[in-house]
Amino acid sequence: MKRFLYFLIVLFLISCSNSKNSLEFIIATSGNYLFNSDESIGVSFVENEMIVNWRGNDNIKPLKVNDSTFYIKEMNEKFIFITKPKTHIKLAEKREHKGQEIRFIKMKKDQKTPKEYFTNKEYDKALEGYLSIRENNPSSRSVNESDLNYLGYRALKDKNYEKAMHIFKINTILYPKNANTFDSLGDAYWKLKDTVKALDCFNKVLTLDSENKRAKQFLKDFTFE
């Protein structure tokens, strides 16, 4: 019942708003927006009507609330388009994410998702993407320390040691005060037979967690040949 009333209110607001989008708004907002590390949201206009492309549905037609706000029924979210100083989408606050400011930054024309950069071994650009996600949507699982750690160990299990190392390295940059991220990076360096960097990582673990038994044991057992 509440959702139905909300829908009626949205329809009322739409009827009170200007149905046409300005050329300036169309130019500023058309393009792709970073939704998370794996996905983007596409925004385009056909005969002045906004079309959204998300998760394989390339014909989502939002309901216009006002000149900058659109209701996306498929997501049950209201998009607020901010064009200055930097174009992005801001989600209108609702109960499910109350107190959080969630933004989707507009991607450059040739920009990829962090995962795509990672696949292409463009690790610096992947890191920039993850940092952007954490800044604009810190609750995203794409930048969750535990989830990234899991992805790294899955790569280790597949014996893709270089990939694991880069995942763990990104995690240490995202979470520089978390001892576990350096512990995992140390494991990757050990698999890569880079003993110096492995030792550096486990020493870093002890600076963050002086009672870490695993790091202590590793440093105790290690002997130079």
C-alpha cells in the first residue's frame, strides 16, 4: 500500500514538471556511470526521452519527477543528476540506505570498470577505479576488504600468483591500517618467491598487530639459505 501511494505521488510530481529535457541537460548527462567495479549504468536520450541501460536491460524508461530527478522503477530508486562541478548521479535517500550518500560518477568516454582494467593488467587504473568506488559508495561489496581478500586467495588457489599479488596490493592501499591485508600480500609474495617483499609484509603486519601469531611464526621459521 505504501509503495502504491509513493508511486501515485511520483506520478503527481511528474505531471507538474516540464516533460522536456533541455539540450544542455541531455549533453551533460548522456554517457556511462560507474555503478560498481563490474557494472556501469548507461544514460542516453531518444527523442528527448531518457533511456537507461542497466544489467542487460537497455530500454529502461525512467519517470521524470523534475528537471534533475528521475524515478527508476526497476531499481526502486530516484536518480538525482548533478552536473556541476562534476557530473554524477546521486541517489535520493530512502530507508534502505538512510544516512548514506551514494553517488555514481560519470565515466570518461574511453573509461572502463576497475574489473576490466584488471583483466587488461592495467593495475594503476584499476586502483583508481576502486578508490573512486570507495569514495562514492563505501558500502559497495566491490571494495569490501573481506571480499577482495577472498578474490585474492581464489587466485592463489588457481596458482595465478601475480593476479593474487595485485589484488592483495590494492587491498593494502584501500585498507592501509588492516594487518590482514598485508598478511595476505605476504602470502602472495612468498608464492612468487619474492622473500624480501614477503618479509617486509609480515614485518608490516607486526607493526599493525604486534601480537599476530602467524606473522611471528613466519618470521621465526624463516632462515636465509
